[in-house]
Amino acid sequence: MIDHETLNGHEITQTILFPSFQSQVTRLTGLKMGVADNSERMPCCVRVVYQRLVDCSSP
């Protein structure tokens, strides 16, 4: 996933997700990487976990 900062649009981050090898994936772990929107342009990287929400369309 690629997203950007909405106020001034000078920051872009990328999230790389990698699932476990289970057939029923309930969580995705990954890394979010980007560069700070200031004069130093310091790179950053954080670990992320996305949890699956319940599918409301199924009976």
C-alpha cells in the first residue's frame, strides 16, 4: 500500500504486508516505511499489524 500525507502532500509512505502461511488469515503483519516531511528528510520504519474485520455482508 502507498499513501500520502493530505495537508501538504509532501510525504509518501509505503506499507509492505506479509501474511502467515495459514489458510485463514485474521492478521497481517508488515512494515511501514517513509521519509519525514522536514528539512532533515529522516527515514523511518515501523512495524504494523492489521486485523481483519468481520465481514458484514455474509449471513
